[in-house]
Amino acid sequence: MTTSPQETTHATTWDTARGTTGRRRKVRLAAVAGAVLAALAVWSVAEFGFGIDLRAPASGAQGSHDVAAANVIVASLVASLAGWALLAALERWTPRARRTWTAIAALALVASLAGPLSGSGITAGNRAWLAAMHVVVGAVLITVLSRTSANRERS
């Protein structure tokens, strides 16, 4: 049985698109892992390299509390997966997903800095390390995820 040129073209296009999607998914997964590992690296340097007991600032009636490795992993993983999900949704709904996502991600990074920079009960050095974790996660995600976005924008 032979296939028509139209069927062959469709199959080739579909396979190519599927291959691109698979590669994109792997790169995005690597970005998530890289963001988590980058945050964990900053935490490790602060905790083990400089002997700083990282603490989250107090807010309201709750006092400051210890920032453990598990907290860093969960927070950076949740933020990374949320960023990926938003990018995927924007790619379905808008032709300017990359530009829109990058702007939202940058604003989210700036807004996330309110956590370590507000509250009370921790030192300025502690705030700097916490902010550094936010910045490295944002830097990895914004750099890598924006580059994986399908470019449907019109120039």
C-alpha cells in the first residue's frame, strides 16, 4: 500500500512538531530542575559555607522561622512549575506568549522579593541570601523558559 504525498507531508510535519514539543518539554523540565538546584546551591552556600541560619522574616503574629532545604526545594519547584504552566497556557491562547510571559515572569520575580525584604526578625545578611535565592530561580526560569517558547509573534 502506498501513501499519497499529502499523507506523507502531514505525517512528517506531525512527527517534526512532536519532536520539537518533546525537546521543548525536556528543556523546560531541565529549567525547572536547574532553578531548584540553583536555589538549593545558594541555600547550601549560606548555611554550610558561611554558617548562616537562614530564617524567613516574621509576618503578623507569627515569628521568623527556619528555612530548611525542603522549604527551598518545594518553594522553587512550585514557582517553577507555575511559570511553566503559565507559559504553556499563554502559548495556547495568545500569539505573543513569549513577550507576555517574560513580562509577567519579571513582575512576579520583583513581587516575590517582597517576602524576603519585608517582615521583621532577621538580619540584613539573611534578607540578602533569601533574595538571592529568588533572583537565581527567576534568572534560570526567565532565561531558559522564554527561549523555549514557540515564536508565533509577527515582526
